[in-house]
Amino acid sequence: MKRMMLISALLATLGLAACDRPAVVTVPATPVAVPGPAGPQGETGSVGNTGSTGNTGATGDTGATGSTGKAANGTTIIVTPPASAPAN
């Protein structure tokens, strides 16, 4: 067990040491233009046309009605819950 840990640590170290580390490239700073004060506000644009309204969709069909259930004849049905799992 100790040998496996030592071998895996050595492999991890070699794997990380073998990684290619790219050279850091520094980009020279370019002067940033600072915007001046805002100019006068322009004229308001014209209002656009209102679009046409779409057609109303058709009403769907009503489904068939189910048949009435059978009348009970005095029988009681008891449903028992499933057995619980045994405690460990």
C-alpha cells in the first residue's frame, strides 16, 4: 500500500512538472479616449403604425360523456397498506 501511494505521488509530480507553461505576454497599454460632455438631445421620432389583429381561433369539440357507474350492493372493500421494510 505504501509503495502504491509513493508511485502515484511520483507520477502526479511528474505529470504536473511536464505541463507546458506558456510564456506571459504583456500587451502595451493603449491610451483610452475619455468621452466629452453629452450634446443636445435630438428630435423625437414619429410613432409607428399599429399592426393588424390576428383571427380568433375555432372552439374545440366537446368530448363524449362517460357512462354512469354501477350502484353499490353493500360490499365494503378494505385496502391494507403495504408492509413496511424491516428495521436493521
